[in-house]
Amino acid sequence: MKLAKKMSRLGTETAFEVLVRARALEAQGKDVVHLEVGEPDFDTPANIIDAAIVALKSGYTHYGPSAGLPELREAIAQEISHTRGLDVKPGEVVVTPGAKPIMFFVILALAEEGDEVIYPNPGFPIYESMINFVGATPVPIPLREERDFCFALDEFRSKVSDRTKLIILNSPQNPTGSVLGRDDLEQVAQIAAERDIMVLADEVYNRILYEGEHVSIATFPGMKERTIILDGFSKTYAMTGWRIGYGVMPEVLAAQVTRLQTNSNSCTASFTQRAGVAALTGPQEASAAMVREFQKRRDVIVAGLNAIKGITCRLPKGAFYVFPNIKGTGKSSREFADRLLSEGGVAALSGTAFGEYGEGYIRLSYANSIPNIQKALQRIAQFVAKL
């Protein structure tokens, strides 16, 4: 079969590949601690599940509008207006099966051959994959440990050109857990506004924040009309399998993203959207409790990693990942992660799964219980001692 050339430019998400390898080892009888997949280990709150059951029994089993049910778009508009301090209308909201299609559709709608897209590296691998897929040029901004994995603004400015069509931000960030501060965001916003560049702000971890308040670049002067806010339900409400996310963007772009939705998914499942309404408008304590537990786990895993000779780890400010430096072990990221799984029984991701600037690091998700995290730390220490 002769595939289209563009298929060779399409990347993948390594977490799922490592999960398959880990499951294969488990099938052979090996015990594995799973720290590879970025998925909350909590159940979806009961009120959300109940809303989905009611919706199913009430006939929400048919096609809905491509942009999303009116009641969910209204709830999202109110949520973003309240949490970001913006005046958002339902017509600026597009609901999709998971948040990832917003990345796909926005990059597809805005970037093409000859354009450049600036994105964080290490960063979520689908950014670079989609930039390459549409034929645009990916322009990575290194996130360096000495800057707490945030942009070096002088370096960022040097990357902006007349060909820059889109800037991608992610805060709190996957894989490092870093958070962009107000001053950094303000300077990025000034550049984007002056040069009329669109910004895709991946804010899917905005509620999983351990200090301070979330700041959206859309709130700065001239940026609401230049920003696409990407958010969803998977992380905040432990709804990964429900596949429901959304984007908030200028109405003219929302119309085009809706066309892409019509041409691909048709629409997002109606009963999951009714569950989304319940998530946004119902009690929030389960979500807040989950974040408090993540913070406890973060403290345990960071302290444990820093106690292992050859490994150092910064304290992440958000999300549920650590990105420890393993350069002191003398092993590459890929070798370390591969052997940690096969020899140590801990599933982790190589830092290079998130881009070239991830070399020398691994990513561990602490979306697992403290006993399992402690077991993983013991295994990592034993593994490193044998290197």
C-alpha cells in the first residue's frame, strides 16, 4: 500500500506505546508500577455519572449540533467568563470528543506550508506532530531546567518571525509541571498582539495548580481575539474515557473548527455533553479533593527522587508530572526508561518522547496511589544502584 507522504510526518504519543509494553510484561507475570500514562486514578464524580445515566434514559443518544449542545456551550461560556474574567459567548465555544481535536483542528485551520509554529520543547508530542503533518515548520522553544522549565524570553523573541502563524503555550505544563508567570505571559502577549499572531493556549491542567492562581494569556490587552483556549474534562473531573473537551476562540475561527468537526467526528456524544453540564454546574469538592491528593503525592515523589544518587528533581507547580534529571546516572533518557521498565518494573517515559530538549530527563506521572509511588521509588533506587 502506498500511503500519502504526509503520513510519514505524523508522530505519536509514546505513553500509549509504553503502556502496551508494560501490559505485555504483566501478562508474563511481571509486576509493574504504572507511572507512564497521564490519567487521574480517581473515579468520575458520582453526580456526573448520574447525569449521563439520566441523559441516556432521556434519549440523548442521537446526533447533536457539530459545535456542541447549546446548554453545554452556554455552561462553558459562563465557566470561562468566570474563571478567566472574560466576556465569552456560546458562539465562541466548540465542543469536541476530547481536547486533542482542538489542537488538530486549530493547527489545520491556521497553519500551512511556509508558515512557522512556535511550541514548547519538551512539550506534549502532538503539537510537533500536527505542525509537521500540515506541512508547516515547527519552531521549538527550549524549556530549560535552570529557568524552572519556563521560556527564556530573549530566546523566544529571536524565534518570532514574519512567518510565525501560531504560538502554542501550555501552562501548567506537560511534561514538566512548570507554570508560566504573569510577567512572562504579558511579554508573550505583547509580541503576539504587536505582530498579530494567534496563540493556542493549552490550559487543560488549569485547575490542577498547587500555588497561586491560573493566569490565561487571553486576559491581556488585545489577546482575547487572538487566543484559542483549549480545555476539557478529562483531567479536572477524571473523565479521560468520556472523550469530551472544548475550545474557546473567536467566532470566525469557531465556525471553521466546527466545519472540521462536521467533516470528521460529526459531533460529540450527546449524553457525555449532558454529563459535562453537570460537571461544570455541580459540586466541585471531588475535583478539589483530587488536587489536594495530587499535591501530597507530588511531595512524596519529589522527595524520594531527590534522595536517589544520580537523580535530581524540581518541584512542579501544576499538573501531575515530575520531570527528574537523570544525567547523573550516565544513561540516555531512552535507555534509562526502557531498562527501568524491563529490569526495574516501573513504567516511565523517556524525556525525548516530548522532544529533543527532553534528553537527560524522564517523565513520571504521580496519578497513582502513594503506596504505589513509594514502591516505584524503591524500585528506581534499586535500579539506579545497579547501573
